[in-house]
Amino acid sequence: MMNNKFMHTSLLPFPVIKMAADGNVDAINAVLKHYEGYLAALSTKRLYDENGNPHLCLDEELKRRLETKLITKILNFRVA
């Protein structure tokens, strides 16, 4: 059974994946846009203030590193 959290997400169309793997900048941007929320969730850190109250903060550097890693993997991806 599929997890309900992911049932609303759509898949990227195959032509977009193929064009991204071929280096098309617009297609790569479409892939980045598709995974933007997931990358933000992975880049979110819980920090605590002097009173011990938690605050969620987006680590922009980590997000950029993840985006760079994703772009690298996209360009190395071979579509059969």
C-alpha cells in the first residue's frame, strides 16, 4: 500500500527526464522545481534559542549543495 503522504505527488514526464539527462537547462530546472519541497525539507534544521524554544531554519548552503548534487546525478543519468 502506498503511503498517503506521497499519493498527491505526480511523476515527472519521461520526456522531461530524457531532456534533463541530455543537458537541457529548462528540463533540469523543471526537475529542480519538482523536487524543491523535498530539498527544502531535507535542508531544514531545528535550532534552539537561549530559552530552549525550537525554531525551524532552512540551511540555504545545504540546499544549494543538494541541488548541485541532484544536477550532477541528472547529467550522469543514462536513459535506456
